[in-house]
Amino acid sequence: MDDISDFLCRECRENPPVFKKAAAPTLYDDIMKKVISEFKYNGRTYVGKDLANLIVIQCADFLKESFPELIMHIPLHEEKLKERGYDQAYILAVDIGKHLKIPVIARNLERIRQTQTQTHLHKKERAKNVKGAFQISHAESIKGRRILLVDDVYTTGATIRECAKSLNKAGAGEIFVVTAARA
């Protein structure tokens, strides 16, 4: 039997990612949609600790194999952050960083342009929506470093790919991605 960790989804086979590997402990099913929605939109920030625990436990082999030196998160635009009051991906990143004893670098990967929510967009629209929306402000701090990029949900991968492109352009080493759920 083949090692399941070497499995590539159809999307990754057809459009190879700009990161090394991605993992998620759950599928984005009806239950996870509800949990993540409460976490993301309804101020239930405490859910982040549970999701981070789930990631650390269920993705333990992946995290051990990737051996990241830094953790970064997919950032919200400053206007969205003001509106929501917190960044759910940052909360996940911080809790994962505490478990793994790995530093979290915030405000280096920046969303420089406000994008519309990806929720109701199709795959090509999602990619166009986030194109050029991210930049690295301090490239020297990530040059050659293995990075764990954290977000709440991996849907089409458009946002994660765009962030990984910015990290690669700035000279990052290998990039690994972890999310709480995978659509």
C-alpha cells in the first residue's frame, strides 16, 4: 500500500503548488463549516485553540516532517481586521506556534490590497481576486527559512498560492501549509 502522505489531490496534479506540501486534519464538511464560521465571523475566538490542537494532533507527522523554522499566517487586510476585531488565521498560528515552540512572524506577510470575500467566487475568480494582494515587508527575516503557512480553510488554494508566491519571491526556503479544514 502506498503512503497516504504522498497522495496528491487532482488540483495539485493538474496545477502543481508553489509550496512543498499541505495538510489539514478534517474535510470542510457541514460540521466544520459551522465551527469555522462561528470562529471566523461570530467572535468565538476560543474555538481557535481547539482547532489548533486538532491540527497539531492530527497533523503531527506532517509537522514533524516539515520541521518549520517559522510560522506565518494568511493575513486579513487592515480594514477587515478593524471590522472583525481579530484575525482567525493569526490565532491559529499563535496557538500552533505555542505547541511546537516555533516563532510566529506577524505583519511580515501583508495583504496590501483589500479583496472581496472568496466565499461565493469560482476558482478562476478567486485567483484573479487575490492576484498581487500580498507582499513581504522584511524579506531578510525569511530568506532560506522553512515556513509553515497557516490558514483556516484550504478551498481552491488561490489565496495560499498567492501568499506562497510572495514568500518564494522574497527568498523563503521550503513552504509548508496547514489549515483546519480542506474543501
